[in-house]
Amino acid sequence: MQKKPIQFDRGQTDFAAQLAHDQLHRNNSYYVDEVIASRVSPSSTHKIRHHVNCIDRKLASRDSVLMGLDSFPLYNDPQAPSDPIFIQKVKIYSDKIVRYPVRYDDGSRSTVSDRSKENLTRGLFKGYISKESGRVIRKRLEAWIKAVQINKDVNSKYRNPDHSHIVFATLTLPSTQQHSDNDIKRSCLMPFFQVLKRKHGVGEYFWSAEPQKNGNIHFHILVDRYIDKDRLNDQWLMATNTLGYYDRYIQATNDINPPATKINVCPQDMSLVNYIMKYVSKQPEIRCSYKEIEGKGTKRVSYWASEEFKGGADELLKHGYDLEGINVEHRLGRWYGKYERRPIEGRSWGMSKGLLNLDVYSTEATYRVNDLLTIAEYSPQVGLLKVDHAELYFMNVVDFMAKHDPVLLADYRKYYLHLYRSIYHPPEVAEVIPISRAQVSDPIYKSCTSAIQLRMAV
């Protein structure tokens, strides 16, 4: 696994410019009404389209489907009708584009293995956010944040959307933790979100839990409404006082303003996602030790977190660290000290139901998209990383698409506008008219409805 270094080469720059010119020439020669609609634009209902380049993949033969694919086919043999069809797809993030192969004729997975079902119902938690969970969180949060930001950019000229800000805050306990993590999440955190939804209009939210160095649990949260810091702090103190944490702080300090809430200053662009992920998905260092007790070997697993010391080596020495030991790390001129942290009891993260199925923009790797990635491959501003069955192109995606493929960028923005509407303005459910309000002209039917109503009342 090797990442292409970003170098400025005059020959590469000229070649990328020529590729861009050729691509624009091809794009201008496309039939705009038909080809762009079939290749780039998603269905308005977001259902799976079965037509590719005017070929119905359900009715057409395998050869016709292979010839009609508007993407580079992979491992497809027209003479082997039993083999699955593979095509390339791309997933577009804010800072990278990922190209990977998928089975074209393999629909959505509807079966779940018995082991997966067992894990879902058994409640197995590691006590921290794993790398797999971090990827899921990254995908859902980016889709949510991108939808809010693009909707604000488009509609703020006419009206300010209700959900146009993503607020990132940190919540800590006012006094020493005396209850289990699950009790605090159940009695403090969840009621806190209910108050934010009821009193402050919060629609969607996300939270992650992490232990502090002193062992107290604290939370990083995201909400989709701007809330004044003092109000947020008051609501959190009231929530923690359900278990008496605020009262114990007052008794111990004679102070009524504990520093329990911190609003994190976030960047305005999509580096906000990376900024948030740095906080919510810290991977602890896992250490295993073995000790023999009464002839039996026992295994102990410990989790270690790192903390940056602004004062450098001198501050580490004051705190009793050995500069040559394994608990001290020096990276890029910064000093870090490691300490053992405990795992979180139960769930270490959660989000509202409206965010559970979100995903970033993805599409088939059409020849148009592959032209864009060819330019990216030879562009000196783009980093390329090739791993098993995938290619990752690291760049400022929006700026790159704006320069080389505005049509794809327009569809990218259209996807997130639709995603925002699906989150905050879902289709209204048809009103069910009660029997008492129905227009009934038959007197016999009237008596029947009265009998039904009486039975239901009883």
C-alpha cells in the first residue's frame, strides 16, 4: 500500500490540462437531454433504475447489458452467462473519491446472518468506537452536515432554514461520577436531548461518550440548531441534577456556575467532519499482559489514551513521565503522554433515527466519471492511494469538480438538497378520516357505524 506523493511536475500539469480539454470536448458532444439524465441524474424517487443507456437490464440479454453498461466492466465474460456482472462505482466524500467494484446484478442484501442478528440483540460493546464504527459514523455525519450546508447555501437568499447550523459541544459532569455510565446516559443524556427537541427545536442529534483522565464520563454532541451557550449549559445542569451532580457541586464549592459545557469552535468548510471525527472516534492503544496465578495464566487487556502536553518535555517530567519510556511519544515537535483509560459501559455513541440510513453521494463509475478520475490521477494536487479492490483520490472534491465537471457537481448538490428534504420535510401521510366524519347517505350504514363505534367504546 503506497500513497503517491504530491509533486509539482510541469509535464504532469500539461498532461492533466490536455485531459481536461479532451473531457470537456466529449462532455459537450453528449446528448444533454438523454445521456446526462441516464448517466448522472438520480431518479426523483431515489428508487433503483433498471434502465442503463435505454437498455432494460431485467428484459435484455446478458450480452446487451454488458454492451450497454456506461462504465468500465470488470471480470465480465459474455460467454459465461452464469458469472455475475461486475462494474465500478464511486463514493464521493468531501475530501476524497473512492472507486471500487460491485456486483451489478446483485440487489440489496435482504438476509442477515445468524451471527449478525445475535450481535444486534446481545448488545456487545467494546467500550470505545472501533474503526468500523468510525467509518459508519463518518459516512452518516458527512451526509448530514453536507445536506445542511448546501441547503443553507441555496435557500438562505430567500429565507433562513430552521436547521442551518451544526453545533458541536462537549458536556462534562459537574462533580465526581457516582453512577454507572448507563445510568447517566439513561437519566441525564437522553432527557437532555428530549428537552432540546421540545424547547429549542432540535431535529437531529449525535453523541459519543469518552472517559476523562479522572475517570468521569463526558460526551461530545452535535445538534442541528444554534443554541446559546448559557441556555445549553443550564439545560445540561438541570439534566445532571436528576442524579444530584449539580447539587453536590454547589455543596462542595459554593459556586453555581460549574464549567460543564463547552461549545467547540468549528471550521466553516467540510473539514468540520475531520475535526469532529478527531474527537468522537479516538482509537485507544490496546495492551495485553499475561500473568500466571496459581499455575493458571490470566490475560489482562488495558486501554491507553494519549494527551498532548503543551509545556513539552519539562511538563511531562513534572507529571512523573519517563521520557524514554513507552508512555511518552514525540511527534512533529509535540509531546504526548499516555495514560490508562477505562472502557465505556454500554453504547459509546448514538444518533437520532433520522440519521441512521444516511450515506454520502455515490454513482456508477461512468466513462464521464472515469475521465474525471483520469485527470485526478495525473494532477499534482491530488494524492492517490491504491489498496485491495479500491482506489482513493485525495483532493478538495468540490473545487475539483467545479473546475473539471460542473454537471457532476450540480448532481452532487442536487442529491444533498433532496437528502435535506428527506430528513426535515418528509412526505406527509394522508389523513385518515374517522368514521364519524365520513359522508354516509345510507341510513342502514349509519346504524352499522354507530354499532361499531359503541363496540370500540366498550
